[in-house]
Amino acid sequence: MKVGVFLALFGNQTLQKALDYITKLGIDTVEIGAGNWPGDSHCKPAELLADKKKLDGFKATLKDYGVTISALSCHGNALHPNEAIAKANHEVQRNTILLCEKLRVDRMITFSGCPGGGPEDKTPNWATCPWPPDFLDVLKYQWEKKAIPYWRREARFAKEHGVKICFEPHPGFIVYNPETMLRIRKACGKNLGCNFDPSHFFWQGIDPIAAARDLGEAIFHVHAKDTKINPYKTAVNGALDTKHYGDVFNRSWVFRTVGYGHDENWWRDFISTLRTVGYDDVLSIEHEDSLMSQNEGLTKAVQFLQGLVIQEKTGAMWWA
């Protein structure tokens, strides 16, 4: 197991400045945004694919810093009912897969997407319950007419180029928990797997350790991010919360740096569980803690996880 960083955190800095910063923290593995929601400030697939000189320069920069790539991320919604948005997201995704092949990176991370509720919809429709019965029709349309046909094609395309597609389960999209992750994998093939981010499971009431046991070999990549649940707010309003992430005091939950939502013992058990089910790879820190600066949050996360990984390597970790 090793600690990495998702460079989307440094979207306002050059690749060189970002790498200089993270290598001084002892990090030599990065996840890089390649467009769509993570942005493409450090990696523009279309440009790199079209210009060998730029591609060679990109590779040389990483080599100069002694850094490897765990995955390229282009989180988007290629199933968006707005055809222009879907097409743009799809093109970024295809180029990201092709760039992964050029860079010999075997993982591309994205969202599963969310279509409209029917052919005439203009915006995504995330159905979360079976009643009124209209929602069952929505889910049938989304899975059978949109998601499964599309992702079968994409899984096949990615496999032809030696790349695995990693879905990050996330509310708002058709894949948001282990059950939906395994459903789409069963329908579309084992080249689809999970970018496991425990922070999105916590606030849904899912135990990430139980989820990891259930997903097993379907875990392809892992984000290290925590969530703090506010028991007073959830007792009154539940966990579904549409208030701005910056409204920390009034929200039912907020994203936190690892160790600030769940303690060291929890993270020890989580890391051990990942290894038990066969994942012994990168823990990619995604910093979205609204209570800490970029420097404070990332530094604390690196120190926290490196301590646990070192203990893991020396056999000092406990497994129940």
C-alpha cells in the first residue's frame, strides 16, 4: 500500500509546482485530472495525443520528479440528457482512455453518469425510491435503454486499449453504492470496477468496511477522504442535505481530512480490509475539507496515512 495525491487540489498551479510541493511531502504517486469536473490544468488529453513533443515533455516532467501516475480522472456525465454535454463528456473520456494507453496507465476514473427520466428530459433525474411507481419506469429506462448499452461499449473500448474503467460511486448518479456498482459490472463486464471513496458511503449510512468486503476484486482504485456526520442535524433532518458545503455549521455532514471524521483505529481496519480483499495499491488523497487550508489538510492527511501504511508494512497493524 502507498499514499498518493489527487492533483485536482492544485488546479490553480502548474504541474511542476504541484509536483514540487507533493514530492517534498514524500509523495511519488499522483492521480491527475484529465478534464470534465476535475479540470485539465495539468493534463489535456486531446493536446497530448495530437502533439508528440508535448506528450514527451509531459512524461519528462513526471520522470524528473520521480513521480508515477496511479490513474487519470475525467469525472463527468456521459449519459447526460443534454446531447451537447454528453458528447463533450464522452469525447474527454475517450481521449483520456487513449492517453492512459500512451502513458501505460491502466486506470481511468469517472462517474457512471445519470440520464434523464425519459427520452424527452433535458436534465438528469436521480431516482431514489420505488414509489410513486413512475420512478420504477425511470430506473428501467435509465438502466436498460441508456446505462447498460453505453457502458458495455465503453468497457469494451477501454479493454481494447489496456485500460480499466473505475466508477466512483456517488449519489446523483446511477452507481452510488456497492449494489449498483456490482449490478453494472455484472451487466457490462469485469473491466468496470470501483474507485472506492469511503467519504461518499459514510453519509449514506453505508459502512465502508462492509462495502469493501462486498466489492472485493471490483475495487480498482481508492480515494482517501473522510466525512464527519453531525448527529444533531441528522437526528432532525436526516443525511440528505442540499446546503452549500461551506455552510459547515448547518449541514448534516461535511467532508473532512482523513482522521477528522473517523479515528485512527477505523482507518487501520479499513486499510487492512482492503488488503484482505486483494487491494494493495494506492490510497489517493482527495482534499475537500472546508475547515482546513490546502496546506494544512493535505499535510495532515499525508502524515496520518503514511504512519498507517508504514505500520501495515512492518506487520504492526491489527486485523479483526
